[in-house]
Amino acid sequence: MNVGMPLTPSLISQAATSVAETPDAAQILALRKALQVEQQGALALLQALPQPAPASAPTGELPLASEGPLGTRLNVMA
């Protein structure tokens, strides 16, 4: 293709067809298929996870500890 030629739909179609016929296109198709299989596997794993239990801790602010070396400046929940 000449660089000075305007891009027309037919030239774009011809370029896409020539790219699809190269060995790289087969590699890209194989990669896409592998990614689809991996995506399906990941989705199945996510769907198999149990639903999280509702939080039992109160949603309001927790008071700081009034005595002792820990928890008097910052609340840390484990």
C-alpha cells in the first residue's frame, strides 16, 4: 500500500483480510480462545465461593479502650 493513498473502506477491508491470513492471526485466535477458557474457569471459581456472612459488629463507631497499652488511640478490628 502506498502511504500517500487515502484510506477507503475497501483498502481497510483488504488490509484486514491480508492480516487475517498470516500465521500471527492463528496465534491471536489461539490466545483469544485460551483467554476465554481462562475467563470461564475464573468465573466458575468465583461462583463457587460461599456468600459472605453478614457483619455481626455494630456499624457505628466503636469506643476507644480507656486503659491499657493497646487500643487507646486507634481501634483495630481483626
